[in-house]
Amino acid sequence: MIILFIELKIELLRQNKTLRELTEELKIAESTLFNKINGKQDFKLSELLQIKNFLKLSDDRLIKIFFEK
């Protein structure tokens, strides 16, 4: 799960966005986002699509961040 956090943080930095902005976009608490990143909760498909749009990710990049280990 550390890889997920790092890859997500890289994308946020590339676009000069913060984790707080991402949580606001998703309308979830920061603790909820960290639970999802750490595998304690699953991301909903709608949240993944919101992240994809928020960060302007390609399908390939989204898959690399969230589904490749």
C-alpha cells in the first residue's frame, strides 16, 4: 500500500494539488482516504473515477496506481 500512496502523491505533486484537495473532491475525511490507501477500506468505483478526472489520469495510469502491485 506504500506504493499506492507514493504514486498518488506523485500525481498530486505533478499537478500542484494536495491530499486535502483530493479529500474535498471526494467528499470524504482525510482519515477515510488514508484507510482506503492502507487497504482498510475499499475505494468505490465512483471514487476512482473522481480521482481519475480530478488528476486527469489516463486509464493506464489509473490502473498502474490502483491495481498493479
